[in-house]
Amino acid sequence: MTFIISILTGALLSIVISINGFLGQAVGDYTSSIIIHLFGLITMILLVLIKKENFKDLKKIPLYMYSAGLIGVFTVVTNSLTITKLGVSLTIALGLLGQSLLSIFIDHFGLLSIPKNPFNRKKCIGLVLMSLGLVIMTIY
Amino acid sequence: MLYLLLAILGGASVVLARVINYNLAEKIGLVQGTFFNYVFGLIGSIFIVLVTHNTIFISSATLMSIPWWAYLGGIGGVIIVTLSSFLSAKMSAFYLSLFMFIGQLIAGMIIDYFLVHSLSPLKCVGILLVFLGLVYNLSLDKKSSSSPTASAQEV
């Protein structure tokens, strides 16, 4: 079941990226990032109010945990830069490489509360097959 | 080239942001986690525009031209961030990245099919290869008895 949800999340991501892409064409990439975050924040403020959330535990939380949003801005900026210089396909391919490398690294060492899942070398065969398939799908 | 490295880092940052947000959500809940993601995302975005354009003045003409469906992008992003945090608890970082990317490709294929009526046979070959590789790796996970991991239990 979670397998299906994760695939659907990826599908939704495609749609959102397209929508954001249109917006970026209209008002510029960085400005569109403001608009996207603003609309998202408005949605979240509504949700917080509706669910009557208590913001009680904030002081106990290490500062780095709030950095996800900032890192996301880094993602937007680098995507804008590399799409211009390298094109969409190469950006996607290299981006996926970066995602895979960090994911495998985090899984292997069990970093940041992710359960330790040591890398099994036999998986390289599967990885090669998947990479080949993904490359074909991305190019064609 | 520096840009090649930048693209790789960009991809890595997607995973890093997701995992850190998952940590935050574990502490304060999914709603608050996504909330703060957008708070700091907005602050960061404003900063970037200040740095690159030296102004946050968006002309009213520009504002008028924002189509209604742009708001859907905002809601969609909220759903994605929240689900990503939720799913990080349920599967390994690698599988989550992989399945989300597969979802992106499939959505692309479906959109292409309905919009442009094209279905590349090579893409189907590609999907088959991905499927074969995935099934093989999943079978390795099920066989490994070293530790019950999220990926072995799930999927």
C-alpha cells in the first residue's frame, strides 16, 4: 500500500513541477518560488488553525531540523541554474544520481533516524538494470 | 564542469530536505513539520529574490497574470511534503526516492499519451527493465535476514 502511495506522490510531483514550470515562465523562477511557498504557507496556516495545533515543543528541537525548507530553496536555485546550462534531461539524470547516492549512503549508515540498511553488493545488478531502464525512459 | 556537480548536489538536496523534514515531523507532527518547511522556504525564497533581483516588488500586472491553477501547485506541494515525511518512516530512503521517480516517469508517460497521443515502445522496454531490476533487488531484501529493516517489511 505504501508502495502505491509513494508512486502516486511521484506522479503528483510531476504535475506540480509542470504547474510550477508554467508559473516560472510567467514571473521568473525565483519569484515563482515565493508565490509557491506563499500559497503553500497559506494552506498550512489554514490547516494549523483548523486542527488547532499546539506549538508547544518548539524549544526542545535542534535548530538543524528546521532547515528542510531552506534546503528546498537550494534545490530550486540549483535546478534553475543547471537546467539553463545542462538542459532538462541531464539535470534529471544527474539529480537522480545524487538522490540515489545520498539515499544509499543514508540507508547504509542509518543516518538521521533512517533505519540502518547495509548495502548488499548483489544489488548492483538490480541497480544497473534499473538505471538502464530509467535512462531509456528519460531519453526516449 | 561545476554545473555537473551542482546538479548532483541538487538531487542530493531533495533527499536531505526530505529526511530532515521527516525528523522534524517525528518530533512535532506532520502538520507542524510541513508548516515550518514552508515558513523557512518562504523566507529563503524572499532572500534569494532580494539577492538576485534586489527587489521584492512584484508588479500588479504580474500579479494579475497569475492563473487560478497556480494555487493547485501550492496545495500539491503541501501534499507532497507531508506524504514524503509520512513515507520516510515506512520505507528505506533509496526505495522512496526510486518509487517517487518511477511515479514521475509514469505520470509523464500518461500525460504524453493523453496530451500528444504518443506511447513510445522504448519507454515500455525501459519500464520493464526497471521492474526487473526492482523485483530482483526486493527479492534480495526479503532473503536478507541480517536485520528487519523497513524495506524488507514493507512493499
